[in-house]
Amino acid sequence: MTDITSLPGFYEMLFGLSGDGCYALDREAGSFIAVNEAFCRMLGYSREELLNGEITPQELVAPEYRERVRALDSTRRPVQRARIVVDLLRKNGRRRTCEITLHNVDFGGARLRIGSARDITKRRRLQDQLERQIELQRKKTMETARATLRIYQLTEKLRLVPQLATMLLAADSEPELVQQAATLLTERTAFNYRDVGFYLRYGQRLLRIDRRERAIGVDSEHKIARAFRGLPTNTRRGEALLPIIGRGRTIGILCV
């Protein structure tokens, strides 16, 4: 039986019929010396346009990938074989993401590059969509976990309300009442607030009764005074100013 691989034109036929875009280029001249039909269809150029030297291989590579392609010709770190993913530019300016397998060879005294390009644009698009969906799902999972934790924390705080009420009713004096309330509100095993402040009205002043601080005028623009009067107030992140109600009227402010 005849060895068909030895027949003239056999490898040329394989080159031409390949479903992947195949090419050969002269690395010294920077020009194509052979391209197959699949390569032409992929880029939208005719064979003549690619072989006449007017279109250089470098021009077909998207700008942000050109340095990577130039590195394939480095004399300091010679590359014999490589597989890279780059965006190639079609004749109409559109991009195609391609996986390129290439070999740098010396043949007949010429420095050549033999390569094949597979269009993975759809695969990359699907991969990007999948990654976005995974990231979205991750964010949803994290938000669900945070919401569950917030609900748990709120449930635990509500469970402590009767204990707080019992402690306050058992206080013998106003300072003791405030101190016990502040302790429970700031305990890590209880409400876990970083800080609390009790401000009660005495005449035209608001006094902090759990700590010595300068009095605040009821009619001043201080945020505690504005909150006491029911006006909009600029608070720090994580800070709340809550009215203390007694006998149907505001008698002070709780700063949490």
C-alpha cells in the first residue's frame, strides 16, 4: 500500500482543510507566507490581502496583546512552542478571542512561525457570563448570611428586653438605673453597643447623667439638642439619637 503521507500535496491538503485557522509567517520579514481558508474566514480578509504584505501579523493583534506577541521573538529567552489567548481584529474592526498554538522553527534557512488559531469568542463569553452569575450568587449568599445574622442578633436583643426592664425596675436611684442600663446596653453578651449616653432635660439644659459632660442648651444647634426638639440631625455612621419619652413627652435623648 502506498504511503499517502509521502505523496506531493498531502500536507498542503491537511493545512487547507483544517477547521482551525492555520498560518505560516516569516519572522524576519514579519509577513504571512501561507494561510488557510478557515483563517481567512475568521478574520474577514481574502487570502490575497493577507499574503501580499499589506496586512502585517502584528496589525491583526489587539493593541493590549501586541507586547506579549513581540515577546515570542525574544532572543534572550527563545520560544520554541507556546499557547496564548489573544484578541484578533477582524477586517470590520470587531474582535475575536482566539486560542493560538504556535511553533517557532528554522526551515530552509528561514525563521518561520507555524500556528493555528481557534475562535473561542463564544466560549469566553459563556465563561464570563458564568463567572458573573457565580459572583452574583456569592453576593446573594453573603447577603443572606448577613441578614440571617442580623435577625439572630435582633432576636437575642429582644430576648434581653425583659431582663433590662427587670433590672431598671429594681434600681434604687436614678444614677443606679442609668448605670445598670448602660452596662447591659454595652455588654458584648447583651446588646453590644459600643457606647451609650443618657441626656435628660433640666430646665433649659440637657445634662448627660451617666458621665460628666458640659451641659447642652435645649435651643442650641448641637445635634443632641436638635434631636430633642425633633429636628433633622447629622449623625455619625452607626450612631442613633433616640427620644426618651416620659408621660407622653420627650424628657431626654439616648445616644447609642
